[in-house]
Amino acid sequence: MNAPLNHPLPLLELDVLRTFVAIAETGSFTLAANAVFRTPSAVSMQIKKLEETLGRALFTRDARSVSLTADGEILIGYARRLLAINREAVSKFVMPDIQGVVRLGSPDDYGERVLPDVLRRFAQSHPSVAVDVVIDQSSNLRRRMDDRELDITLMTCSGKVIPMDAEILLTEQIAWAGAKGGCAHMRQPLPVSLWEEGCAWRIRALDALSTSGRDYRIAYMSAHTSGQRSAILADLAVAPLPKSFIGEDLVVLGPKDGLPELGTYNLVMIVRPDASAPVRAAADHIRATMEAFKESGRFALAA
């Protein structure tokens, strides 16, 4: 849109830009609506108004996804910068005194899936707080909390064995994951890929295999999610994973494939009783991220 030189240019609304960024990052008007706490119709109206203001189409839409146009790609950079400047300015006045260090622990799998959202949101709202992240097994994270080496930690727990000082953030089904078109689940003994000792998914899988009488061998071990996925994709083994971790590149296996049900696990959070203001704020961000996941089925992206 070319405005006359003597005519004031329109002002872009930050709330609309926040919605625009959320749509670009989630690839969905519905998921973006959840992220910005608006209805899908309200989000559509915001984008329609923004496109009319600029005189350009910002998104291309089809039956399954939403993507940026060339003009949308240009605007996304400006939108992120404007939102970042706004957060920085507001934080100087709204939360000028919250500063310090948060020592945060997480298992590898959730460190990869949850922490990027949490850390980005936290950095935006608390720029004066440093976060020191430790990735380790749940059993080691429990020890670190007891030794006061951590302020807050995430842990995975099997079944109903929940530490008394832990808060349950998520209860989720565990399923067997296999390669698309793979045959690892047909082999005898069953080749299984597992995490190290202490993993809740490992415990559930081994208990289920023993109870069902299915012969198995541990064909692959890794402490990292990427290593597990590599073994599954190569059809070297099957592995127990939370259902939300099994994307389109893998398939869910179960009783119809000769594999036993695995039940559920819990993701819990432990916070020091004498937690500081920054630690309590970080815990709130983790809770908000998990609530958004439970509502939408995926981890929301911060705008």
C-alpha cells in the first residue's frame, strides 16, 4: 500500500502482530488462537484487518496448513523485532527487581521438547534472570535436588510412584514406536531400544514384556532421544515412547502387532520449598507450557 507523503502511515498494533507471529510459528489459526487466548474467529479478523492495513496477503492457506507469503516473510522479521522491543521496554518498569539465577534440571527428552518454549517465554518476561540448565537422568536429577544443586527439576515417574514433594504436570500413555513399514516388531527375540537405568519408559516396557512372556533382547541403548529415534527409523528395534513423541515419521505399535500395552507415566516437577521469586516464576512458566500442551496436543511456540 502506497500512502501519500502528507498522509500519516497507519500504526501496527502489537497485539495483532503477536497473533500474526503465533500463526506463522504454529502453522495453524486454531493453535495460534490457543496460544494468544483468543477464538479462531477473532484471530481471523485480526489477520484480515492487518492484511487490509498493509494491502498485502500475508498467508497462503490450504486444507491442511497455513504458510507465509513472500510479503509475510518480510513482515515476520519486523514483527518479532517490534514485539521484542516492547517486551524489553515493559520489563524495565513492570519487573525491574526480579533478577538472579535459576538452576533448572530436566531429562533429555523433555529438555529437547519442553525447555525451548519455557526458556524463550521466560527470557522474554524476565530478561534479568539467568537460567542454568542441567540435563540428566531423572534419578540423578532427584539426587541433585536433594543435594540442593538444583532449584527446580522435571522428572519422569513410572505408574503411581510419585515423590511426595512432586507436582504432576502430565500423565500420558506410553506406546511402542516402530519404523513405517518396518519389521523389527516381528523378529524373535524382539529387538528393543531403551534408555539407561532409571527411565520410567524403560521400566514400563521391561515389566510389560516380562509379564506377557515375550522374548526380547536389548539391541540398542542411548541416553538421548535423537539416538533412540535413529535406531527406530533404521528398523533396528522398537522402543517405548510417550504417544505425543511419536510423529508422522514413526508408527504406533500395540497388541495387534504382538506387543503388550505399556500403560502410562507421569511427568512431575519438584520446586525447592524456599524457592526465590525467579524460581517461582520459572515454575509458573513450565506449568503454563504444559497446560497449553494438554489443550492443543503440541507444545506452543512463544510469540
